Amino acid sequence: MIYEASKYSFNPPPLVSRAHKILIKPSVSYPYSYPYSTSREMLGLIIERIKQISDADIIILEGAANGESVYPIYKSLGYDFPRVLMIDVKDCIWVEIENPLPHPFAIATFWVPNVVLSCDFLISVSPLRIVGNQGFFSIRNLLSLLPVSKYKKGSSAGWGSLEEFGWDKVFADLYFTLPFDLAVIDGRKKFVASDESFKGKTDSLGKIFEGDPYEIDREAAALTGVDQQYLDIIKTGKAELDI
């Protein structure tokens, strides 16, 4: 659903009250503040509302794109939430999990942190960022759950070894392999850049998107007019799985 930001209040779904471990995946792979990265304000709101209805352990998990420690980024963005466990992807034990699609689009298995599998409820919280007419929304946010050391290309940082498969196919496979329960896109502001130089323009949008990652990515893409081919690929996968 799309909400007016001025009226938005995160209301956790009933499943949250029964969860033992809740994982929140922000978008903070780079040391840049909102609207490039997930805002501390939005993350704080979600954590506060979860704590009002649940005694579950809350875990924040992210990995730095350069493969180094993500903790300095957490600190620079003010991620200092009490009774919340902050974890770095590179410090986790990684397990190889299978793509449930009968015919994967690009990747048959992914290496992911084992903590993801131990959590009862998974939430993606991302900003509304557009780079080169491509929206970096909730499903693309899942990419930095993959360990850089497994997916970098040569000496370069990031997840470049996956590029040869086609990013849209990779994102579609991630959607099915890491089934997040809920996603929030913070569209109070919109960050738009022509390339990945981290320099861009910030505009006010005043919207919050909340729901299934596929559904809200589709809504955000329609509202902003960006081309998201991975959404069409996901639609094909859904038909194959009959969901």
C-alpha cells in the first residue's frame, strides 16, 4: 500500500507478535545518509512499534559493499538502538540455500548468512533511490545480504561476479530464495542520480510504501516511472509456482 508520509504509522502485522526473532534489513552498504540510505528515523519507528507488541529478539543485518566492516557505517548513521543486535554479513556463518524455482532464472543457489534462516519474520527497509532510471527498492536491497567475499569480481568490491547473469534475473531469483515477509520503502524523499557516483538530486515525494516486496516495488516503479524488468521476471516465476 501507499501511504501519505505525514499520516504514516507502522503497524506490525499479527505474525510479529508471535515471532521469536525478527530480522530487519536496512540499505546501508555505503556511508551515505538518507535519502541514499535507510534513515535512522524510519528504522527507529519500526523498532519501537515492534517492541510494543513483541518480546522477540530484533536483529539488524547488513553488509558493506567494499567487503569491510559495516559497523563504522552503522555508527556514522546513528544506528544505536537499545536492545537491538547489530550484525555484519561478513561476520556470519554462511550457508548455501537452494532457489525454490523449478527453473531458476540465473542462480540455482545463494550463499546467505545463517541468521536469516533462524529468524521468524523478515523485514526490508529501504529508501527510494533511483540511479540511471533503475529503482533501488526493497528487492534490490536483498543483494547486500550476500557476502562480498563470495561474489566479488577479481579485486573489485561489491557483487560483480553476478553481473554476467543479468541483474534483473539475479534480483528475481533473490526474491524467491529469500522470501521476506514485509517491506517498507521510505519515499518521504526521492534520491535521483544519473550514475553510481553517489551524487544526485533529492526531491520531496511524501510517500511511504509498505507491503509485500514485489507489490510495493511495483507500486514505487509505477509512481516514479522507472523501468523494473525484474518485476516482469518475478511475475513469470509466480506463474510457474502458481502463487
